[in-house]
Amino acid sequence: MAVVTSATEVRGKRWWREVGWRYPVAAVAIVYAAFPIVYILSASLSDRGTLTGSNRLFAEVSTSQYEQLLATMFPTWVANTLFIGGVTAVGVVLMGGAAAYAFSRFRFAGRRQWLTGLLLVQMFPQMLAFVAIFLLLLSLRDVVPVLGLNSQVGLIAVYLGGALGTNTFLMYGFFNSVPKELDEAAKIDGAGHARVFFTIILRLAAPILAVVGLLSFVATFSDYIIAGIVLQSQDRLTVAVGLYQFISGQFDARWGIFAAGAVISAIPVLLLFLFLQRYIVGGLTSGSVKG
């Protein structure tokens, strides 16, 4: 009996040392990550409209904050953000994919230098470009109004240029893992580079395309600084810029409406993440070793 008890204790200690300790660590991480979400949800359902005295979660449940939010220009801001984020995600996937395909499949003079240049450009902090972006769009407004200041198309162009380098590198590593024999077989059958790219490479690169599109959409959806610099009219603002107006006042901050807007704004990103989650791990890891 003593031998059996000792063996059980040894197995129990071994299980705790190798596996068991992960459960309390995971529980603490889940609580730490979920508490802000639960707190914001509770504040959005409170009738007070303020965070003061909201320490008791779900002490009162009311939809008044959501009703007041929908009476503002919030639906317009959401539509603007979905349009800008969707167009930017599609544009980044197509532009980054085309650039990555060229670097992966073609051999031309200065190929390595251009790759190194893209990497070096991405190392500079983005805030260094804020003044240049403002002055550039201010000048373009007089020449090409659709690309100037207070233009959603101009904001999309800024996003596309800023995301090209990093996403090109992500897709470049993935494209290198696609066998070149597929390209050669398609060319023997008479396919050109465009047909190979759109019908073969893009289909095989679906995981990395999903990851790049998701990251671009999330970054665009949550961006405040660049969108706040470019967009100025109320009917053209994005969600991040528009919601900040509810809490920018020192004495009239409307935290309840802000919390309701934050909850609704998280839904599109959450749905997109759930829809693309089966591609995320494969897209981030494939091509990371071979290149």
C-alpha cells in the first residue's frame, strides 16, 4: 500500500510539474484578458452614462446608451470604417501579393537591394511621417481633390502605402514555399504570368492572404492618429475618431455612449477573426523558415 501511494504521489507531482501548473496560469490570463471586456460591457448597459460608481458589474441593465448612440452619426462612422477597412484590406492583399510574386519568381537587377530597402523603410517610426502626410494631402487637395485632405480615398492611399513593405515580406516568404514547378507546368500549357498569379498562386496562398487582409483590416479599423489627421468632416469620420469626440471634453465626457460604441465596434472584427481563424496559424507560420 505504501508503495502504491508513493507511486501515485510521484505521478501526481510529475503531472503538476509538467502539465498541471498551466491550468492556473491559463485561468489568470483569461481573467486578466476578459475583465476589461466585461467591465466595458457592464458600463455600456448602465443607465448612469458615466464610469463613476460603476464598480458593481451589471448592477443595472439598460439599453439607453445604445439608443442614444444610434441617434448620433455612429452608423455613418461604422459604414465609413467598413468601407475604408474593406477596400484597404483588398488593396493590400492585391498590391502586396503582386510585389511578393515579383520578388519571389522574377530575377532582376537590384532585387535584393529593393527588398532590403522595403525592410529599412518599415523600421522608421510611423509618427515621423505624420507631418509629411498632412502637407502632402494638403497640397494634393488643390490639384487632385479626391486624393487630398478630408478624402476617404486619400486615407486609403496612405494606408496602402504604409502597409506595403511589411505585407510584401510576409507574402514573399510564403510564395517561396510554393513549388516553382507549378508555374512551369502552367506556362507549358500556355498560361501567362497574370494567369499563374491569379489562378494558382493566390489560391495556394489563401492562408497568408487571409492573415494579411485581417491584420490590415484590424489596423485600419482601430487607427485614430492618421484618420484624425486626414478626415475632418463629421460625415466622413471613422469609428475611432468619432467615438473619441464623446470623451474629449473635460467636463462632459459621455463614457456610457463611448462604451456602447466600443462594444458594437468590436463585433465586425470579432466576426472576421472567427471566420478566418482556420487560416491564421498556417498563414503566420508557413514560409517562415524557407525563403
